[in-house]
Amino acid sequence: MRHVAVLFLGIAMLQSASVRGADWPEFRGPGAMGHSLAGNVPVRWSATENVAWKTQVEGEGWSSPVLLGGRVYLTSAVPREGGGLALAVFCIDAESGNMRWRTNVFETASAGPAIHSKNGHASPTPVATPGRLFVHFGHHGTAALELDGRVAWRQTGVKYQPVHGNGGSPVLVNGLVVFSVDGAENPRVVALDAGDGSVKWQTSRETPARKKFSFSTPLVIEEAGRRLVVSPGSGAVCAYDASDGREVWRVLHGEGYSVVPRPVLAHGLLFVGTGYDRPFIHAIRTGGAGDVTGTHLAWSLAKGAPNTPSMVVVDDLLYCVSDAGIASAVEAATGKVVWSERLGGNFSASVLHADGRLYFQNEEGMGYVLKPGRSFEVLSRNDLGERSLASYAVDEGALFIRTQSSLYRIGKRP
């Protein structure tokens, strides 16, 4: 099976029928699994070389940029004079880097509670469709914006106590905006009506894990003619019927908490991470009902497993990078490690496959480009010299990279 999850690319396109092949409308792109359809993607760059433009982004946020119709959208938490935060959305012209508009979605958000240095109040990535932009700020609230920046609705009724900030991004399915609510207690998955923001369903996630908080982004899959929302959390990864939130199956993974990686699917297997304190990669066979831990767990791997970066599958290999910078190629079918090598630095950004290459971005701003395959081959090392935790967005001939204070378009000017 050489084509990676064509079905799920189709699901994404059904949700946003006029999305161009090179657009990047949500976290991890079209299909939500880290694959770009764009060509001529840059291989070499620096802070001064092969930079089409660099635009300063006010405030703080580690949401990844999304791209639709020649516009880049991202969120930020901007300190307000006198205290507190404005939770803002920025729209930037993809060709020029000029700011098209800014909207403060929530004007007076509290700066508390304390957050982790790798997290923030604007960590979830937006979802862009040809009709609306959906943004999520965790416990602060969720909103839909028209593409001219006007707020269509706000939802602030989903309350919970966050731990270390907000992380997981929303997903669109069946006219719903779905996200995980994994805070200090009562972890659950919530679905809002995409039209008006009202709560359509909430499903509690009961697991044996003592620490309840996690930050993962769900993945929509299809099983037996129905769409399921696969949502990893502390102690378990669960699949919910998208229509009503009913739990269909689950796989338990012990005391793993603070789960971040978004699942990926290929070859009939879901690949998930299990969080701290000892991360594992689990390969789970799709299908089944109830607790399928004993029947559907194909293999598990601790060596090189990520706490934070999401993985990618290309052909028969799963590629990942640990937070400590160990990149690995693993046989997707068996879990056998093909190679495992240190890149250097610490990692939070997810692995990208674009234009026949693998892209890794470390937290210090170094981008590594690798050749996929059964031997380890680095094609380039590219240093921006700025802290960077966000994942890439990709367009034809371009990478969009968010750093501590800026957004870069890497590649020749359009």
C-alpha cells in the first residue's frame, strides 16, 4: 500500500470542497497526517537566505500557521495594557507578508493559571474552510470567524481547569467542531455545532490514569461506513461516533498522561503516542468494539518515541522524532527500528513529508531535511536562529515557519 490514507484525504476534501491541493487548512495539513501535495518545496534556507518575507507577529503563541486561498491564519495571545490578554487572530497575505486583518476574539482573557514554557494561551491551531475560520483557545473559548475577520459566534460555556495551558487543536466533522477537554479533572471530548457554536454532545473519558490532563488533537477516520473521532488522552486512546459522541472502542495504555501527538493512520493501523513519563508508540488495528486493548494492539515501541511531535508514514515506514532529537524510521507493519539517529536540539514540531522529502524543525530554529528511506541521509541543515515550536505550513514552492516573534515565508517570492 504505497498511497497513504487516500480515504482520509477524501474526507478532508469533502469538508472543504474548494480547498486547493497546495493549501494547508488545519494542523498537519490536508488529510491531517503531515503530507503536502505541493511541489518545489524549499530544501535550503537561513534567516537571510531564501526568505521571501518575514513578518513580525505580535504577542505569544505556538499555534501553527494554516493556509487557505492565498491567506495565512494564526493565533496569538497579546498582552493588554493594564493586564490580561487579548486572544487574537491574524490574517496575513501569503504572497506579500502584509497583514490583511487582525481580530481580537476574546478581549479580556486572564493570563493565569501558570503555563508550561512549551505551551501558552494560543497553542491550538485554527481550521480554515472556504466559508469560515474556526479558532480554539482551550478553556478561554472557541469561535468561528468569517474570512473577513468578523466573529460569527463565540462559545465560552465549556469550562474546565487547564494544566500547563492549552494545546489540542479542533477538528471538523459532520458539521461539528470537535476538540478534547483534558484538564485537571473530568476529561472529555466536546462537539460544537459549526453553524452557531452550541454544544451538540459531550462525552466523558473515564480511564485509570491518575493524571488526567492531555493536549492531543483528534483524528477523524471511517470505520464500517461511519465517521469516528479518534482522541488520545491520559491512560487511553478512544474512538467516538462523530454523530452522537458515543464511545465505540478504546485501547488502554497505562499511566501515560500529557499526551500530545496527533494520531496518524496507514496500512490499517493507527499510530499513537502515550505521553509522559515513559512514552511509547502504539500501533492499533482499526475496527472492533469496546475495550480492544488485548486484541487490536499490533505492536508497541519505546525507543525514540515522541512526547510532543506527531509522526508521519511514507510508504512502509513510520518516521518520528523524540523530544530529545532522536529521529527514527520504523517499519509500520512490525515496529522494527530501521534506523535511529540524533539530529541535535530539542523538538516539538511535527514531522512533515513534502515533495519527496522529510522535514524536521527543532526548538532552536534548525530545520533538517532528510531523504526518506531505509538509510539515514541528511540533505540539509537550515538555521533560522530563533526559537520555534510550531509545525510547518506548506504551499507550492514555500514553507511557512512560525518562530518566537515572526512568521517566515521560505522560498522564492511568488
